[in-house]
Amino acid sequence: MFEKKSHRGYRTLIDGIDMKTLVYGDKTLMAKFALAKDSVLPRHAHRYEQTGYCLSGQLRLFIGEDTFDANPGDSWCIPGDIDHGAEIMEDAIIIEVFSPVREDYLPEDRSRK
């Protein structure tokens, strides 16, 4: 799968957190997140391993019992079933890869065959 850069395809997950699926395969899905300053991603857990990279901005990550301030160039990996969340300190763009594929993040206009 190959995807050209586009500003289309974002959807709001919660107030201040927009997501766009970039590409996906049989085992992974890559998504881009636009995070608004002062928004909060509530703590949650899911079965997906989640690897992320901060392109711009700043966010505070809560992963299990640990807290990290993520800045451009920083990355992380969250194992499946680990409690995590975030506070957005300034507008941020991050890329995250999920494994296995998050079916709920697949684009609406594309179905997995």
C-alpha cells in the first residue's frame, strides 16, 4: 500500500484529538494524530502494541506508573494492555503504529479484504 500526502481523511476521536490513518497492512496500522494544546487523552488500555514518534509540539505521556515529556524527535512504545494517557502541552503532531491492526482505525472508505 502506498499513500500520497493529503490533508483529507482526518476524524475527531475526542475533542482536540484528530486522527488520520496513513497506511495499513496485515499486521500493522500507521496513523497521524493532530493534538490541540490543553486537550487530554484519558487513561485507557487496549490490546494493541503502540509505537509513537513526536514530529512537533509537546505532550506529557502517562504509561503505566511512568510520566514522560515528549518533544519533537522523541519516541515511545506502549505494550498492549498497559494503562496510558496524555496531556497535550502545546499543539502537536505525532505518528503512531499499532499492532495488530486496529480495525476501528481503518478508513471508512476502504475495507480490509
